[in-house]
Amino acid sequence: MEFIQAVLFSDFLGTPAYFWFIFISIVIGLLVLDLGFLHKGQKEIEAKESFILYAGYMAIAFAFGAWVWYARGAQSGLEFFTGYLIEQSLAMDNIFVIATVFAFLGIPRIYQHRVLFWGILGVIVFRAILIGLGAALVMSFSWILFVFGAFLVFTGLKMFKTSHEKPSVDDNWMLRLIKKNFRVTETLHGEKFTVKQIDPKTGKLATFITPLFVALIIVEFVDLVFAVDSVPAIFAVTQDPFIVYTSNIFAILGLRALYFALAAAMHRFKYLQFSLATILVLVGIKIFLVPMGIKIDTTISLAVTISVLASGILWSLWKTRNDMPEPAPGPKAVS
């Protein structure tokens, strides 16, 4: 009993281990509930269900944030909610890119949840690695915050420049790399990621990956690319690995649940990138000031982030109030 108590209250990355156990238990419970009960069989998720799932994930995230506030103080609570909101904001652009990938590969909505669910597992692992690496760099080299800040400002300015461009998967190097190194079927095979069939080149039975697995690989890569922006952004709020990681994962879990509602209304958010670019630039400036001893109050950061994001959403909804959805591109062969 004493050994278990010693383990639970031992320090892990500046936080008692039992905090991490509680967080991991919640995430595992949510994933089991999602795949084991709510979506045990393949079905198309409608916008209404998507909003309900998102509300549930958000309620759990807010309850967790309230517990962090109570157990670790108001500053940690504010940092959690600010990090959560920043990640939610930046990950919205990720959602639109994923929708483009699904449309390009012709992945029906009924199978998209399967890709997003297994993609979450990769996010949990890759974000842990990136955040651990980022925290180690910040602890060892304080000047790395200048690099993070400059990178975010550059990325935000670049996003302003390319905000009118639509994401495209045509001639994507990742897609070419997959086709070069894997046998890919021309069509889907239900919910299967791999199938056994005769290789026309050798005449022998071989393992092929399906377009569903191709979508999973590209979605994982897209998540990794967007993490390069969002992880340094949260380091502007706090360098506490526990707050950074938990706010990241809760935000992504919620947005994945909201995906099916957002994807159906992509045409209504065409001006949102301006808000996301603004948030990146402001966060970049904030993180650039940290090594100089200038720290902007977390409450102000949270208020500004909410205001900028809300302005972008409301402006987009107003400007596109009479727009019709654009027809989705037809599926394209990947082999």
C-alpha cells in the first residue's frame, strides 16, 4: 500500500503521478466508450450527433479544467483553458484539410469515423513526443522560445498570404511516396485497411492497403504538420508539460467529434483563416516576449483569443449567409 501511495504521489514532469493517471484513465474511458459502445457498428454520423458528441467532450474537458483549477490553483486552471482554446482554434484548419483528403480519396462518411478514431491514437503518441521534446528544449535552452515565437509569427503571416487558397491533395508528395512503397487497391473494401489479393505484377497473393488506410496515413501526417504550429503556441501560455499535453488532447478529442458538423459546413467558414492567422501572430509575439521577462497576463490572452476566434466565426457566417455548399470532388484512384 505504501509503495502504491509513493508511486501515485511521485513527481513526473513536475506534476504528481496521480494527475497523469487520472487524465490517462479519462482518455482511455472516452475512447472505449466511443468505439466500444457509441460507434460499435459502422454508421454515418449526422451533424446533430456530432454536436451532441462535441458537447459531451467539451463538458468533460471543462470539468477536468475545473478540477485542475481546484487542485493546482487559478493560474493552472486559466492556463489549461487558454491552451485548450488555442488548440481548438488552430486545429479547426486541420479539420478542413482532413475533409479535403476524404473528398479527394472518395472516403464515404460512414467510414470516416474509423479513420479519425485510429488517427486519435497516433495524435496521443506524437503529441506526447513533440511536447516532451519541446519542454526539454525550453528547459535546456531558454533562447528556443525566440525560435518558437519567430516561427509562429512567420507561419501566421504566411497563412494571411495563402488564406484565399483551397487545400489540395493533388500531386501531394506524401501520396506519391505511399504509391511508390505500398501496393494500393483502386477501390475501397468496406472498413478494411488492408486486403489480400493477387498482385498483377507477380501473379502471387500479396497484401494491399486500401484507400481507407491511405487516408489514415495522410491524416496522421497532417496532424503532425499542424502540431508543429500548435504545440509551440501553447508554450506561450505555459511551459508545464501536464497543462500543455492535457489541453492539447482534450481539444483534439472534442474537435474530432465536431468534425462531421464542421465538414458539412466548410463553405461557411472561408474567412476563419484570417482569425487563425491573427491568433498565431499574437501568440508568436507573446512567446517571443517571455525570455525578455515580459509576460502577458493569461486572462488577457484568453479574452483576446476568444474575441479573435468569435469575430472570425461571426464574420464568416455573415459573409457566407447566402452561399451554397460547393460540390465535393469525385473520388480519384490512388494506385
